[in-house]
Amino acid sequence: MNTRRVAIVGGNRIPFARANGPYAHASDQDMLTATLDGLVERFGLEGERVDEVVAGAVLKHARDRDLTREAVLGSKLAPETAAYDIQQACGTGLETVIAVANKIALGQIDVGIAGGVDTASDAPIAVNEDLRQVLLDLNRAKSLPSRARTLTRLRPGQVVPEIPRNSEPRTGLSMGEHTAVMARDWGVTREEQDELAAASHQKLAAAYDRGFFGDLLTPYLGLERDQNLRPDSSVEKLAKLKPVFGGEDGTMTAGNSTPLSDGASAVLLASEAWAAARGLPVLAYFVDAQTAAVDHVHKGEGLLMAPAYAMPRMLGRNDLAFDDFDLFEIHEAFAAQVAATRRAWRDPVFARERLGLDAPLGEIPDDRLNVNGGSLAAGHPFAATGGRIVAALAKALNEKGSGRGVISICAAGGQGVVAILEK
Amino acid sequence: MLTTLRAALPGRGSGLPSDVLTRELTVDADHLADYAHLCGFTLRDELPPTYPHVLAFPLHMTLLARAPFSAVGVVHIANRIVQQRPLLLGEPLSLTARVEGFEPHRRGRTFDFVTEARVRDELVWQGFSTNLKRGGGDESAPKPPAFEEPPVTAQWRVADDLGRRYASVSGDHNPIHLHALSAKALGFPRAIAHGMWTKARCLASLRLPDAFAVEVRFKQPILLPSKVSFGEAEDRFAVHGHLEGELTPI
């Protein structure tokens, strides 16, 4: 089958805020709409019908059933723009890019917008499960006596609502606790994590200082830079923080773990012909992607280790090695996740026993990793991270003029998604 | 900040205050969020076109208190907004408000609160809120223009507590909006929705250009709670029986 090259034309995001910060009263729909409108303005799409907008959110209210379509209707895009939601935990943002890219490659659409949004501030709080069952039974009850009987099941304790938790349904462990196990298994040190965190802040600050985000970002509600960014972050300062996961002798702190965040991102993808017809640039091309999952429930696999499996499958299919890549974007859910994954990729035993490879993938040079900062500094509104990374990597490749970049994102549920961009 | 400029405006012997009140401010994002969500607007850096009216409301109340008549029985009957471009969160706003009138009306006399919003010296937004003071009507006064209600495009459920919620956001705590009992005492069968909420809800439903004039006339009040019918056509919109509106891009 003939496929077409998929151009990444540009991106937009709002600065990421810490939870309960400046975006505390903004809904997912508000942030996604504002982000879409920033993209619309940047690329002159006002009133235009884009073939498809695909976005998602990890924490989602019941009322946001068709969040993306509703955001499109509130945006400056033509109301005739079709849209749908997808969701794969923190892989959501990158999955939306893959969904749009694949349809462009197949010739089903010419242009699409991929995006993601999350708010940890305006989180969906559900009715207590017992109360929900009583209310549903009440609705089903046909006669007055059966309604009265149902009402007798109401209890004061049912006013306590259900609050979403950042924990794995099948293990009950939080993501941080899972990652602490990975850190211990792979012997990841505190110093290594703090170095990665400090570098993330310093690189993000430097990227802002040289104006890198000028055409990737639209200010929102008074925020012009990512709120979590600390340009003066250092290993010395980070070393003073107390561990929050892994017990008293744990290595993971609030400084080397991503904070709960609010934000949104969007990426404009198109066929080369569409971009050329509008005189729009091609920052980079979307080449390939791969997902993988591990059994963190029964087989003792690290919850966030799935990218370690996805990467060799994708590289093998494309006949590429780490040496072929100029830039690496590994989502910094936790510094320990990045460190453990890098160790897995250079470990001959892991390569042989888990990946079935003769040799490990190899080292990722520090100076090619997350060169414009990562999630530790920018923050991590779950579904918005993929779009942030794709747009920033495409722009970085465009600045270089040519080259290849790879993206790796870990997700809850023992999943991971990786992708290749090139210029 | 509330200051009074003794004005250059001629009082025209109406007895209406000739003061020009001013207020300098930047918008509070949390308040904006409450307002936007209550009226159905997306929370963005562009301010809803009806929002400056809320910001100027304290000035209107001060002016009304200086009027030579009781505020009881003053009815908001029309509102016109002219926006040259969207105002932005974070811009320093200078608001001025003054009263113009009287004009004859079939059921009394009308006066306008004329509000202007400037960013530095740029006049960005104007509001003209027309109020009727009942009594001494003039049958020869012009009738409102003919209006054909556009077909219904949406139905809105307007909640029982809307008046209280909009009062807390807008500062307009007129008892006719707050509770059925207080509304009854003032001659309404139930509490009624604020006219400017209804206008805001309409504008939140429309796809607005950046620069436009939008005029609405308030008809029968919306009793709370209710289900009302909204309709929009090319250049006009309506909440059937309650509001007639015209939108003109500029």
C-alpha cells in the first residue's frame, strides 16, 4: 500500500501550571479550547474546516463525554470540523499524534490536529459508589413501595465522594511507589536522579531564554512560562529534599518526580501537499510508532518499563540503532523511570533475556537527551505531555536542519509508547 | 478604586447626576472564571463581551444612588455593547460610567448608563444600559422595532438558584433575583433571572467576531426555574418571549 509522508507543521501549548495554581478554575474544555485557538491563530486556520481533531484527557468528567468535539465547537475552527477522544493514560498525547498521522499517511485525511489536556485541580469527583447504586436502583424502581424500600438504603456515610487516586487499580500502589521499586531493582542512585532533575530545569530555562518556545506557546491566565520551572535548580538544592517514595531510605523526592499539573497541548499535522499549498513549513516528519505493555501485576515487571520493550521493536522494524538518532526525548515521569529505562537499554542481560536481542541497544548520550528540558521541569499534565514533546522535538530537528529524534513515553497500566521523527 | 470627576456633561435639567465615575483595574482571573462558567463562556484570556458590565456595576449603583428618584421600579429594558476588539485578561482597564437621559417612553422615561472601557487611551468597549423609570409615560414615544424571532436552535434549563449565583458573581443583589419570597414582595410570582445573565448566555452561544455591536431588548422576565427556547439566525437571536437581540459586525 502506498503511504504518504506526514508533516509536523507546528504546535501550540499553554504554559503548564502546578495543580491548584493559576489554572485551578479552568476546566479541561477551557484549556483545550484556548490551546486550539492559539494554534488556529498561529497558522491562520480561523473558520477553516480541519479534517479531524483528536485529543484526550486522562482525568475526565462524565460531562466531558466528547471533550474534543465540544472544545472544537467552542474554538475558532469551523464547526464542521470532526473530532474524537482517545485515551491511553500518559500515552494519550502521543497516541493522538499517531492516530492523526496514520490517517494522513493512508490518505484518509489531509490535515489534522492532535492534542491533549489534563487538570489535576478540576478533577472529576464522583458520587459515592454506594449512593450511586441506590440512585440507579431508585431510577429503575417502578412502584412507589419499591422506591420507598430503595430510599431506606440511604446512609449518611454515602455523602463521602469518590476522589480519583493516582494508584494502579490492580496493585493499589501509587505510580511513585511502583517507580521506587524500579529504582531499587535497577540500582538507580539519588544523585543520578537529582542530576537529571537539575539538568531538566536548566535546559528548559535555557530554551526559554533563547526564545525557543516563542512559537510553541500561548500565554494563558497570566502564565507565560511553565510554573514549575526553577532556573536556579541545582543538585545541591535537590539533595536537601526528603524522600517521598520508597520509605526513609528511598531516593525519590518531590524534586525528582513530576508534580501534579494542569495544561494542554496541540500539534498540527498535514500531508506535504497541504502544507505546501498554504506555504507552511514542515518542521519534521512523523515516521513510525510502537506501543508495548508489561505485566506489572503477575510477573514483577516495573510498572513504567514498557518503553524498554517498545523501543527495540520499533528500531528493529526500521533497521535503526541508537547511533542513528541525534535527539532523544524520554518523558520524565520520574527521574528514576528515565534512569531505569536507560539502564535496561544498555544491559546485556535484559537485552538477551527480556528483549531476545544479542546485544543491548546501548547508551543514550546525556547531551542528546531532553535537550530543551523535560517533564520534571515543565510539569506533566498527563495527556498534554505527548503534544509538548512532539512539537518541541520537531522544532529542535528543524533547527538542526536534519536528523532523527525518538520519543519514549511511559504510561500507567504498565504501558509505553515510542515514536520516531525525522527531518 | 472609585473616583468622581465633577463632569463637563450638561445635566440638561433632568435632575440626573452629571458625574463621570471612573474605576481602574486589572481583571481577577478567579472571578473571571466564575463569571465565564456561570454564563457558559469558555475561560480564555479574551474577556467575555458582557464582562465589563459587571466590572462597572458598582459605578452604576453609585450613579443610581445619586439620582433624584427611588431606584425601586427602575427596570433594565435594553443593553447595547460595542466592542472594537476583545479585551484581554491582564490589560489595565480604565472604566468610566455616566448617565444620559431622560428619553420619553410609552410607560415612563428612560435613561442610559453609558460605560466605556479603555486600555491606556484606546477606547475598546462601550456599554449602553437602558433603564425605564416608570410613570408619566408618553404614548407618542417610538415603539420598539419590529422583530421576528428566529427559529429555536436550543433549549436551556435555567436553574432555581441562578439568580443567587449570578448575584454573587455580579454584585447585583436585587431581591427580585434572589428568592421567590423576596421576588413576590416586589410583585413577581417567582425570582427572575438577571437580564445581563440572559444576554451573556446568548453571546456565549454565538460565534462572535472580534469587533461588533450587539443590542438586546428585554421582554418578559425569565421566572426561575424555567426551560426557555433560544434561537439564532444570521444577524439576530432571541430567547423566545424574553429577549430580542441583534448582532452587527463592525
